[in-house]
Amino acid sequence: RPRRVDVRIVAATNADLPQMAEEGKFRADLLDRLSFEVVTLPPLRYREGDVPVLADYFGRRMAAELEWEFWPGFGQLASEALARHKWPGNVRELRNVVERAVYQWSDYTRPVDHIVFDPFESPWKPQGTPSAPSQRAEKRQEFENVEATPAAPSTPELTFAAVDDMKEAVEAYEKRILEAALAKSRYNQRQTAKALNLTYDQLRHALKRHDLLG
């Protein structure tokens, strides 16, 4: 027989779930249930204070794996290089860079002071050929920049002559705004939410309330 359970789900992803729901690759009703509270983490390049903390953590862990007697930390040159880097690959790139630096450091009695961001860099590489990480970074930047921003939908005209129920009139007006915005965004809910300055979750709740989910 059915059993009632009380659970809490904490999930993390780097996928664009609203877009996947639009494309039918993720269940929209499941997204509604999971998105009760959404926390968006900025990229690592906007969290400068996190870089030294994470770098030290990954460095200590790699040093323990290599069975160093102690963790010497990073030297000034390495610390400055880590702070200057833009980290297009976010935390995963930081981890790889730190682990590689520690692994290649031969004297653990001195602070690690040599950082290699691009392991494919070579003096014999043909000139003018961007490195693989550079190409990936450029493609990622292009993806971040190419994001459509539709114009805000025109607001339906409101007349007061026939208003005899404030709540009902507001609900009807809100529905007309949603319908106009959906049509202007060609029924792309993600773009509609942006045009109305709503979160995707807020838009979904509004559409559900007005029976516009279809």
C-alpha cells in the first residue's frame, strides 16, 4: 500500500535545465518540483577569494596522495599566477592545474612555485595555432555571449470603465500580459521569463495559475 514519506532533495548541475525542459530533454513537471529553491553559483573568475582556498585544499590533498611529509604551500609567483588566471574551466580546471603543479614539483621542502596552465604549450608548436584549452575557452565565451535577449512585450491596454472586481481584473490583465509575452517570444518560456524579468520558476507558476501551460 502507499507509504507517505518526507524527503529533501539537494541537487547540483551545470546543465541548463530550463532550456532542456523547453527542448523536451528534461521533464518540466520534475523541474517544477525540484526548483523550490534555486541557488546559482557564479563562475570561479567572479569568486576571487575562493581561488586560494580551493587551490590550497587541492594542493594538500595531492601532497598527501604523493606521501609528502608536509604541505609547503604555494610560493609568491605561483600564488600571483593563480590569482590572475581567468579560469574558463572553473573549479575542475583549477583542480587539474594545482594537482599537475604539485605532481611535477620535485622538492616538497620548498613552496610550489611553478604553475602550468596549458600542458599542451610547446616551443615546437606551429605559430598561429591556438592551444586546445584556448580553443575551448573561446568556444565557451562565444556560447556565453550568444544569448538572445528579446524585446519586452507590449503591455495590453488597460481600461477602467468596466472594472467592477479589482482582483478579477488584475488576474485577467496578468493573463493577457503572459499571453502577449508568450506570443512575442514564440512560446519559448525561457525567453518569455527573461522578457518579463521573471525567473523561469516564477513564470511556470504564473502560467500554471492561468492555465496557460498547455
